[in-house]
Amino acid sequence: MLIGAQTWEFKSKPVILGAATVVGPEEGQGPLSSDFDFVYDNLEIDEKTWEKAERKLLEHASSLALVHAGISKDQLQLFVGGDLMNQIISATFAARTIGAPYLGVFGACSTSMESLAVAAMVVDAGGAQYALAATASHNCTAEKQFRYPTEYGSQKPPTAQYTITGSGAAVVASSGSGPRITHATIGKIQDLGVKDPFNMGEAMAPAAADTLVAHFKDTGRTPEDYDLIVTGDLASVGHAIVSDLLKQDGVTMEKTAFNDCGLMIYDREKQPFVFAGGSGCGCSAVVTYGHILKRMKRGELNRVLIAATGALMSPLSYQQGESIPCIAHAVSIERGEN
């Protein structure tokens, strides 16, 4: 299963049997709006608190993923999930509704691929026939917890990113038709001393570069072996930095479609409030489980690599002057039978 130093190779190639995405109003006005399963027209998601709204997003996406997979909650044998909230309360409280054995994970914005990698590992090892991987984020919960109260309306620099409101979920199965999960490269913590919580792209870019280089080294693959490689929410600042870091390591992306989920989800000209681009646990989840998987289904992509990134800070660590440790986890997905 382990190849090289950091990569899991899944011999059985677990299948993404069904996936779903639900988003908020700003995401529904972006360029990928037609690829989402459901768009809410209000940030409250018809709930009384932002935190309850985030949980509802996760529950909604998870229930739709089960429908798309053609299985019931009773057939689900594992739920792997996480979010940005303290004690990952969105995923944990959603687990009450989902009712399956639960593993809570935290990788900040990398949680989408961390949960997918863990679910695929368990299925590949025979620990479950059906496993759900899901995560969510909400702009107002993240602002409230990590920065300033939403009502404060603080000014932000151009390097800041906009936490997306949305949730993505995928049912990973041991058999069936759909995209196949072939590899997962588990990242190492990278910390180059960045302390600015309004510059996540700069902080996370080294982690993305380190994991991508490790993936290519472990698998013997090159960027040209993929139809699309995307990083998770590095946005405009981090995406430029990771390209430079990869060049320094001898990895060039000129012949490969190379993008970032934080750049894909919004139109920065028409939606200037997102500043450098999108971020959040739901960012790479909704782009991958919505837009990218739909492109694979249409036959436009045969093999993709998703390298989701996460800044593993907390309000407490920031207040104590700590720098920001970052991580990136990469998952390779190949087009399977429809």
C-alpha cells in the first residue's frame, strides 16, 4: 500500500459511487454555479445561527451524496468528516444525523482530501464497503472564529481570502461505477514563519509544493501524466508562489492544466469582495465533488490530482504570536466506467 515515503497506492481502486455539493448565494453567483447540486439564496441557510447553518450544509450534501450513490444511511459503514470549527462541531453534530460509525478529522482547508484519503484507505483495506467523506465551511462562522465578528466589517488587505459557504460529500465504495481513487500522498507540516492570518496563500504554498514533489517522486509520475492538477484554496497569491517553488524543485507545469480551487470558484472581477480568492474546508470539496467530477463524467478529464491545502492555526496560537504550520494532502482520481 505504501509506495515511496508518503504515498498510499490503493490496489482495489475504491470508487466514488456518488457525490454532492451544496453552496451559499455567493458561490451560486460564481462561474461554477451550474455544477453544484443545490444553491441556497441566503447565508442563514434558514437557521438561527451561523454554526447551525454550516451543519445543515454538511447534512444536506451528505444526504444528496447517498441518494446519488443509490444507498441508504443504514448501508453506510463509516463517516469521515471535519470542518474549521472548534472541536469540529459541524461534522460531529452532523454525525448524529448520519448515524454511521464516525472518524473526525481536522486538516483545516485540506480536510476534503484528508477525509477522502482516509475513507479510501479504509475501503481498500476491507474495513468498509461504503464510507462517506464530507466537509463544510461557512463564511460567517470562519470570520467569527478566526478573525473578527462578522458584524464588525473590518477592512482587509488584497492578500485576504474569502471563506466559501458550502459543503461537499462523496460516498467511497469497494465496487461500482464511477471515478476511481488510485493514490493519496499524505503531506508533512511546512512552516516558513508566516504569521499573517490575512495571507493564507503565502503560508500554505510551501506545503502544496512539498506534497506535489513527494507525489511525483513516490509514484514516478510527472505533471504531464495528469489532465488537471489543482491545489486547494491558495488563491492568486499562493498559486503564483507554488508555481515558483515547484520550478525550484525541477517541476514545471507549463504542459499541464494547473489551477487552484480558490481561483476557480469565484469571478474575482465580478465578485471583488473575495479579494485574492476562495478558501475554507468546503472550497476544494465543492470544486472537486461538483465541477471536476462532472467534467470527468463527461469524458473531459481522465486523470486528476487534487492537492488540498490547510493552515493549521487556531485563534489561540495566533494570539500567542505563533507562526502558521501548514499541510497539503493530494489524492489522485481516475475516470472509471459510467
